[in-house]
Amino acid sequence: MKHFKVANVHCQNCANTIKSALEDEFGTIEVDLSREPKVVSVNLDDKDVSKFISELDDLGFEVIEQI
């Protein structure tokens, strides 16, 4: 499981946008809305991390760091 601190995630609608756009390609995505910045978790292979980060960015959600 990979965990990312992500900027611009503010609410459940943001979480739903991420899930609906990316779950078909990357599998189940969890968004922890109780933390600041919000944390997005997904089970990724190392080779898919940069693609996931790029696609999140395309949606308007910037990865601050991988944790």
C-alpha cells in the first residue's frame, strides 16, 4: 500500500472524483479526510507510482509527498 499527502482535497466530493476517475485503472483507493493534508492510499506497484501521481495532478490534486 502506498500513501500520499495530497493538496486540494477538501471534501467527500473530491474523494469521489479521485475514486471514480482512477479506481478502474489503479484499484481500490482510500481517501483519509480526517488528516491535513489529506492522505490518499492505494495498492500500487513501484512502476505505477509516477503514472498515478501524474493522473492525480491532471485531476487538479497535487501530491505533496509520498509517506
